[in-house]
Amino acid sequence: MVLAAACTAGTVFAQKPCGTDEHYHQLLKEHPELVELEQQFNEQVGRGLAAKGTAGGPDTAYYDLPLVIHVVHDYGFSTEFLSDNAIYEAVQNWALAFVKKNADTSLVIPPFIPYIGNARIRLHLATKDPNGNPTKGVIRHYSYLTNNGSDQSKFTPWPNNKYMNIWFTKTLGTSGAAAYAYYPSSAAGMPHYDGVIGLAEYLNYSKTIPHEIGHCLNLQHVWGNTNNPAVACGNDQVDDTPPTKGHNPGCVASAIYDTACATGYAKTYVSMSGMMDSVVNYPDTVNAQNIMDYTYCANMFSMGQCVRMRNALTSTVAGRNNLITPSNLVATGALEPMPDLPPVAEFCVNKGTGGTTSDPRSYFLTTDNVIDFSFRNMSWNDTISSVKWDFSNGAATPTSTATGNVTNSFTVPGWVTVTLTATSNAGSNTLVKEKAVYAADPNPVGGLGYSQSFGSESAISNWPMINVYENNFKWEFYNGAGKDDNSCVRFRSYDGSDRRTGTATGDYDDFVTPAFDLAGLSGDLYFNFFTTGASTSPGGWVTKVYDSLQIDVSTSGGARWQKIGAYRTTDLANNGSIGGEFIPGSSSTWVPRSVTIPATYRTSQTFFRFRLRAGNGGNNVYLDNVGIGLFPAEVQEAAATSNNSLYIYPNPSSNGCNLVFKAGDDNRMKYCVRDVTGKVILEAERAVTPNSLNTEFISRSAVGTPGMYIVTVTSGSSISTQKMVVY
């Protein structure tokens, strides 16, 4: 694959250096066979150029090119969720440069006026999709991948030999590039990545997309096949664009009248018999106003470039020649008027209103919350004349006709169904989301001592699993493994059906507990659970970034969340790398986890949230035995399963140790700490509840000198002795 990228900027837009060079050389390392394929294609194109002449020859036919626009978004209303009208206007503007109708050709300096080319390529939004259904040539994909745009973000490409695919995202991960595309020789081997991908903010800015379409039609940057302008003189294998170093952003006289590489530039052409036919003395000034430069003086394609693009469209490489055939124009509806179609009903969940939320959107709030859920109408594909909202769960406002934002609260706990019907002059469309948001029960299910082993799916019906991006990677009840039985909850991260070669970074999903009553509890208090996980080693990922698990707490019914713990990388993937799907086989694979619950969050309504952030190289993560306790999970586990009635942690320690002991039938306990000589260093006695689990803290200062000590606990007839190391 050969990657080409464009950057555009100006006084409003930040300068965005291109990321082609590193991608290009990396691809050549991985696929050295591409060098030969590219050379063969360029020779084929060169022969076509020689036959047609750099002035365009007698080729005056128009070629029509079907387009489809993919908007990859996270419902960024003012950023990447491009409006239909903005797209239609942009396509009209892109098309001008390919038929020499862009008004700014009047700005081209005199030496290059004779070389302004007319590619005679007409751009059209498709009016038929690959299945023959009517379309306006714009489709939308809700995905976290808009926040890290790459080949991975190229959702559901339409056949590249029938349509030119163009994707837009909020950001790009290619070293700050504004857009990039693939040459035909690259696309031939990777048809599902063929096309243009660019930042939504560059939809209609400084011919960014015409630049990229130029790459798809085999145009290089004017300085050649490199992503480093202003370094060395180079050429793009087009005669009427003189050699140049290329220019970084800046439409200034020093770039427009640059002669550093072009002085004395001329080309000698030979006849078919091999005799000299003519010498063309091209301008001594570089063509800095070319659309394939970076100056932001994007005013023209040259005649030679136009011939090269037309030659690409008649080549069999990557099926480019099929794009312009009469049969394909009929199949894609490229020459037909845009149909009048019903809208596509769509909405998103916003931040809750009436207070401050810590998440971009509020999918979880209690029924008694001071904050309301907020829904935004995002319907598209036509001008919306009216909408109708319907809500379940005892909504405060059961129905609404608001065309913009709608806020609502609910009195019945559980998943809320939201129905939106959007209507235009062409008809109506209805969207039903059965799990739009979760209205949580504000009443606590327990407190200290609560334990949930996930014995059945019905037992956790009040533990919502929120699949934020509605994909295959999500929390689910799992019957097939568990810490102590055969069931648990897991995050399925192994299934690769949605992840082809790119990044999982940005995806996240939530698993939320019911409310707990922790009011009045003092001393040590822990949120305990067990996990087991693994990583995987999929081909093509240079750097592994494992899944991470974040623990959040809320005392505002989900309005605000605070992180109180996290596990990541190899800590979470405690079973190492597994070639296939990881399924735990025994209880020994599980790891106890404990998060200290700060006193601030010990209220009569405390919620906890497991947020799994997916990462490359992840595998399944399993969760079991969630509870609230006075001791860390590992201590409770050891104390419950050990025959010894004494457990010391942490051990060794530099700050002191906790003695955890089981009381006997007596209501008194006594402990004694001796050094290795048998000398008593510390002893005490206190009242306990018979047969209870208790703790006693021994501070570092209480024992004095670092070393090993012997601890003995006596309670009733039970006597336990353990070693304790202080350093």
C-alpha cells in the first residue's frame, strides 16, 4: 500500500503536518512487493501520458465519478456530525476544480495560465446503494473510532470499483494529518481501505478533498512521492509541474515565485521513430498554486495532471475503469437526480440537565435525581418538518413534539424505551431504542457484608450493563466459568468481528452496581471483587495496549462519578497472552481486588461503576464475587479458607501490619508480639463478638526495631501463631 496525505490550514485552521512519509516507508517495509507494483502502474500511466500528450490531446469526453460520503461520528453536533446540506454544498465545491470552474483560477500567476488543466471529471453523489436501494449518497456510523480516525474507521465501504468512498472523522491518528488517501496501486491490494478519509472540519476547506481525490487518481505531491516538503528538489512525474521542493503552509510570494528547482527546466519529446520531435521550455517558476502542493494556494490542476487522472480512470488497476462505465453509472444512479427520501430518525443522549455531570453523556441516573436525562434529535437525510417522542417507565413527559432537545425523568426503575418518529415531506421514519438510558432505583440493596456472586442473570437485573457504542464488545452475564461456581460477568474483548486491523482505543463500556447504604461506617472499608483476564497477540499490532478497568463511585445518583481505583495492562491480563479466546479454567486463575472506599463516599446511597476501556491486544476480562467488607478481598478469602485463625497483612511491611483473626467462642481475645529471642514487645487484650472476624492494627512505632517478630493470638480455646516482618 502506498499512502498519500494532504494538509491544509490557514489563519483560522491550525497547521497540520502530514503523516504520509512514516506510513509510506512502514508500508514498504511490510510489503516490499508494492514497489514493483507501483513501478508497473506508473509505467502504464506514463505510456498513456505519452500517447495523449501533456496538453490533453484530443481526449475531450467527460468522465462521471460516483461518490459516497461516510460520516463517522460520536454525535458531536458542532464538530463531526456534518449536516446533510453542508455535505451537498461541499461536493459541489469539490467538483469545480475537476472541470476547471473554480473561480480562483483567476489568481494563477501568468506563467501557469496556459497550463491550467480541465480534467473533465464530474463528481456525483450516488443515488443507489450497492443493493440498488435509493440513497442520497450519505451514510452515518456511530463509533468511538471518530476520535482516532484511521483505516479502522472506514466502516462498511461500498465496492471501490463502483464508488469512490470518502470518510470523515473528528480526529485522525496519522501524525496530525488533515486527510489521507491511497494510490490505485495500493488500493488494488487493499480494496476495503480504498478512498479518502479526512477531518470533518476540513470538509470544505482549501480543496483538501480534491487534493485527496487527486491521490486516488494517481497524483503525487508536486515534489514527488514524499511527505517532506521543502527538503529537496523532486518531481511528480508530470512534465508541466516543474521540479520543486514543495512548500509548507503559506500562500506567500516567496513560494509562488520560487525558482530554486525550476530554472532552465525544459523537456525534450521524441517521435514514435525515436527522433527528437519537440522541446518544451516550461516555466522557470514552480507551480506552487497547484492543488497538490501545501501552500494553501490551491488554485489549479495542471494539464498533465488532468491527463494522469484521466489515465488512472481508464486503468484496470483497482477497478478504476469500472467507475466510469455506463453500466456502473446506471447501477449507482450517479447521473440521476437526487431522490426525495424520508428522513432517518436518530437521537443521542446528552449530558443530564439541571446540574453538573462528569461524563459526556448521562446514561445512568436515579429516578429521584435532581438532574434530568437529556435527548437530542439527530434525524437526518431530509429536512425534518416534525418529530414525536414517546417514553416508557412512568416518564414525567410521556410524549413530546420538540424537534431539538427533550429532557425527561422517570418514576419506574429500569431500562427506558425511547421512540422517536421523524417526519418530512417525503414520509416518516421511526427509531425505537429499548435500552436508551437506565433509571436506577435509589433504594439501597444492602451495605456492609453485601456479596453478589452472579449466580443467575435475573439476580443482577438491577446491575445495568451500558454498551456505550452499541458494538460487540460489552459486558455480559456468562454461564461457563466463575470464581467459585460456573457463572460470572465478563467483558467480551476477544471477538474480532468489529476490529479489523486498527485500534480499540476509545471504546468503553460500563457495568453499574445498585445503591449501597454505607452511612455511618468508619474505619477500613473496601469495595471487593475478583477478576481474571488475559491478553492476545493478534498479527499486525506493533505495540500491545491491554484493556484497563476503572472503578468509579457516585453519591449523586449517577450525576457525578469519581475514580477511586484502576487496573491495567499486565495486571488486569494476569494470565498472560492467550492465542485464542480466554476462558478461565479454575479458581486459581482469579485475582482478588480491593478498592478502599473513602469516607466521603460512605452515604446512604452509594453506587459503584466498573468502566472497561478496551485496548489493543486485549482478551476477555471476567468479574465475580463483588461485595462490601471491612477487609481486602484477599484477606477475607484467606481468612475464610485458612485453617489458621490468624492472617497478617501487609506482610512484610514498613508502616505497620493488620492482624485479622477469627474469634473463638469466648468474647475476649489476647495478642502478644515477641522478638526472635522470645522477648515480649507488645501485648493487649480486648472484647470481641464470639465467632466473628476482627482486625487489630500494629503500628511500625509500636514494635520499634525492624526485624522478624512472632505474633500469637488467643481467643477462647483457639491459639494461632504467625511470623511478622517489619522493615
